[in-house]
Amino acid sequence: GHLGAPPVLWASRQAIYALGKPIRGGIPICWPWFGPHPDDPSKPQHGFVRTALWELRATGMAGDAVWVRLGLTDSAATLPIWPHAFDLELIATVGTQLDVVLTARNRGDSSFSCGGALHSYFAVSNVTQIAIEGLARTRYLDKVAGGEHIQEGSVTITHEVDRVYRDTTANCTIVDSTLNRRIVIAKAGSRTTVVWNPWIEKASRMADFAADEYQEMVCVETANADDDLAFLPPGVMHTLRTTISVE
């Protein structure tokens, strides 16, 4: 966006910036599973990567954009949680748009499946005044009310929303007429889009989320969730990508 424009990504003013704690805002990296572990609820929510320390592999310029390449590899810390050899690489390119590319590679000798998400938090004028386009006629699992439903028209938010939209590769657009802007979220390597807003009660229970902040944010997440998993034989890679631009 232009100088002086409000931020596109959102972070809580009560976010905790400490090693081992997930950051409430920006784009947390969920991997190698999304949500609770499928078999062992004692394992960390959304995997172990969003609280890990990455290594800086390279930085550079591409035209007017700046890119940074980060890496994470299996270690004595990760193997007890998830017994697979892997290499993760994250390339974030910041220019007139933000491009985030997460590539997972199996560097072991047995196959594995992995899920995950680029758990993007977006800043909005007021979450009750926006519309999210791109998911009409898409099936979703409603994790608040339960059951499967079909989205009718744009997504609007007037209460707690936690939805897993299935079999969708579509771009989503957050239409924010108060700010006179449209945030366009394109994606690749994902057939799942998650829309989340904790609303009042859930926000008040989270230490790293100020009570009134649910009004200024919405998550539209590029995900591999439920049965939308990447199956990686030895040496094979999977790339999850989100590209965020403002109109």
C-alpha cells in the first residue's frame, strides 16, 4: 500500500514476542499439522513450527521488492514431536504485494503426510462491516455451530466464525468499504481456506488478545487441513503459497 495507509496484516497489541510462544498476528506458520494433532491432543496446536526459531539463509532484492529466505530442519527438538526428517524453506518477498512461499521437502527415507497453513491475520476497519468474496457455493465445516454447510454469497461476520472451506483454490477478497480498500488473497498448493474471528467471549479468554480487538481483524488462511494433506515420498517437495495485494 501507499505510505500512511493502515497496515494490511494485523497483530494484537497484547501479542507475546517470546521464544516458544506463537505470535498473535502477522502470518504464523502452522506445520506439519493444522489445528490439534489428529491422534495426540497433548502435542502442540498447529504443529511445532510457529514457535520455532528459523535460520536466515539469504536476503536479496528483486526490482523494488526485498526478499528473505528462512530455513528450518528437523532436530533433536522436533523428532520426538514428529519423527520425520524434513527441510522447510520460507521465502517472503515484500514489494507492492506480499508473497509468502513455504516449501516442505522430505529429506528422510520414508514417506510422510503433512498439513499446515499460512495463518494470515488481516487488519480491517470493523469486522462486522466487511465482506469476504470468493467462497460462494463452497462447502465448509462449521467448527462453531457444527456440521457441513454451503456458503451463500459473501462471507460476513456478526458472531464467532471458525470455518474450514473445502475444495477451493479460489482467490479471496476482503472488501472493506470503510477503508475504501480490497485485500486480495491469492494462493497455491492449497485446497482449503480457513476463515476465523474469535468474537467477544473467546477473545476475552486469550491472554495475548485484547478484549476489543476482535473487531479489527479477520483471519483468511491458506491451508492444508483435514484430508487436504500433502503426501511426500522421500525427496519430494510441497509448496504452500499466499500472495497478498491491495486494490
